[in-house]
Amino acid sequence: MKLRLPMPRWLTAYGTRFMPFADAASPELPMGRLLRLSLFQVVIGMVVALMVGTLNRVMIVELQVPTWWVALAVAIPMVFAPLRALIGYRSDTHPSALGLRRIPYLWTGTILLFGGLAMMPFALLLLSEAADPTLWAGQLGAGLAFVLIGAGLQVTQTAGIALANDLATEEKRPRVVALLYGMLLLGMIGSSLVFGWLLADFTPQRLVQVVQGAAVFVAVVNLVSMWKQEARQGKRGAREAGGFSTSWRELMGVPRMRRFLWTVALGSLAFSMQDIVLEPYGAEILGLDVGATSGLTALGAGGSMLAFVLSSRWLASGWHACRLAALGVLLGLPAFAMVIFAAPLASVALFRTGVLLIGFGSGLFSVGMLVTAMSFSNARLSGLVLGAWGAVQATSAGVAMALGGALRDAVSGLALSGRLGEVLQTPVTGYSFVYHLEVYLLFVVLIALGPLLRSSRAERPQPMLKLGLAELPG
């Protein structure tokens, strides 16, 4: 005999008011099932935090690997980002013998992630020895591991978001997407704190154990996430005539689609260029240890999490998604200024405040652009639309990280050699150049957003945040 305790009336009345994304559930997609599905985003967040935060700083500072090489290695996973549109299309039309569309791609991505993380420890051991005869093998192994991880990230996230888009009702999709990205940030925050705690007393052997544990975590949690999420259907026949190229031309024919993708690219470039140099900046310029720099990833992700929580409420109250994105871009301007001035003022607090605000602005921009992407989608092209959005965003982020590391090395080399003058002959110059460039790019993003804001106001009259951006030139 089961004992059922009645839920308190006050909890029923106020639970959805104070719990973020509590109203994302629906009879077709209950909260328990939705939360279990969103676990794949926790895995993605953990892997991103490991690569961009922990491994980035450890390889540059502790293992003395050149910054340009680390930037290139971390950007390698984005080589597969342009394939996200193709992955989304193929999962839309997958003629599975089991009657499944998204799950085979989710499982393939999980295997690739596990393989890359399983290979990484052996490459790190070779890099930690820093012996000339084996250094090339360590760098080659690390590069191959990053390739596998990158392919797994793109396949898993594209298929997972498309599956959530399939399961959610139309009116609940923005809330479901916000929840998924909230779980991504939760994974980044939690894993960054755990990595920082585990690596407080850093040794190469401890790093190997952390990476091995991450590989096991990926396999177990993704298996739980995808279990019985997609109903089996009848086996479909061959893909439709014309294939991907025809569907892509149809997508590009949607009004404002090209403008939207260019805006996503520029915004991702502006916010992501600092990813590869942020932790080394804190370590080299401000003297932060491994645990403290790993915590920077959690701090930025915490700002993005706050942005997702607030954006869900603001969107529900009538704000347009493009206005939300514009607010995020505007907040990025003082955020990067704080990071720049943290070095001459020797202020760790100002630096951390800037990191938090960068995460908050980036989160608002990401939510606004993703909700805008879902407004273009339809049942037949949902995977392709989300794949195109993800491809542009991830490709731009990869290019930004590689460019950020290369520019930092190049400008620092010129500055330290004295070619830029005695005033700029300091390690801060290379980092500062990257942050200044991102500020200029944010102004370009505001210009790109102008026509989208103007058209959204004309087509969907509703209460909007008055930022005065709709009149910017296109």
C-alpha cells in the first residue's frame, strides 16, 4: 500500500513562481522526463569547462605549452561545427531500422566524447614529461583527443536539442530551450568548482585521474539522459529527393535568415575571443592559482545562468528576443572594460566582476538568438534550423578562440621585444589587445542587430525594452 502525502497548497501556488523554468513542463513532456533529458547538457557543460577552463590553463602555465598551440587545439573541436547543419538535417530524415531519429546520433556523440576523454590522459602524461623525443607524440595525441571530443560535442548537442524541440509543444519550446541551456551552465559551474577543488594541489597524475573520471561520467549520464526518450516509429524509406542542398536553399530563402546568422556569428566572435586567454590572464598577470582560475569558468557560467533565469521571465512579460540580445551586447561593453582595467589597478575583485558581467551579457545574447532561431523553425526543418544556428555559433567561437590565442602571442612578442615602445613593453599588452578588439566587435554586433530589431517591432507589436537600437544603420 503506497502512502501518498498531499502536496502543501502553498508549494503548489508558489512553486512555479520561484523555481526557474518550472513551467517548461507539459503533459506531453513532464518535468521528470525533461530534467532527465537535459542531463546531456550537463555533460556538455562539464566537457567545455574541462577543455576551455582547466586544461587550457594547465597546458599553458603548468606544462609550458605555447599559447598558440593550446588555442589551436581547443579550437580544433569547432572544425566539426559547420557540420551541425548537416547533422540536424540527417537526424530530421534518418531512415533508422529501429524507428528512431535522434537517439542514434546522441549515442554516436557519446561514444566519440568517451573516446576522446579516454585518450587525453596518455597525451597529458607525455606532455608533462616535456622530453623532446616524446613531445611530438603528446601533442599529436592531445590534438587527436580534441578532435574526437569536438565531433562528439557537435553531434550530441545538435541531436539532443532537436529531440527536445520534437518533444516540446510549440508554446513551451522557448522555456524548454532556456532550461536546457540553464542545465548546460549548471554543468559548467558545478564541474568547474569540482575541478578546482580536485586540482588545488596540482600534479600531472591528479589531472589524469580527473580526466578519466570525466570520461566515465560522460558515458553513464548520457545513457541515463537518452533512456526511453524517443518513441519508436515505423522504419522510414529513403531521404527525400534533392537532399540537403534543396533544404538548405529553402532555409536561406526564409526572410532575414542570412542577417540572423551573420549576427549570431559576430556576437559569438565578440564574446568568445577571451575564452582562451582569460584563465592565463588571471594566472600570469594577477597571480591566481589553478583552483582560482578554474573558478573563473564557474563565475562566468554563473552570470550566464542568472541571465537565463531572468530572460525567461522577461520574455514571458513581453520582451522581444532581439531586444534581449541587444541588452546583452550593451552590458558586454563595461564588462570588458573592467577586465582591461583590472591589470593596471591590480584588482582581482574588479577582474572577477568583469568576468561575471561578461557571462551575464553573453547569456542574454545567447538566449535571445536561440529563441529567435526557434521562431524560424517548422516541423520539417527544425533540426536543420537548430543545426545551422549551432554551426554558426560554434564555428565562430572556435575561430575566436584560435584567433584570441594567436593575437595574444603575436602582440605580446612584439611588445616584449620593444617594437611597440617602452610603455607597452609588458605581458599585459597582448591580453589587453584581445579585450579591446572584442569591445570594437560588440559595436559591430549592435549595428547588425538594428534591422532585426526594426523588423521585429513592425511584425510583432508588443511591450519591448526601449534601448534605442532599432534606428541603427543596417
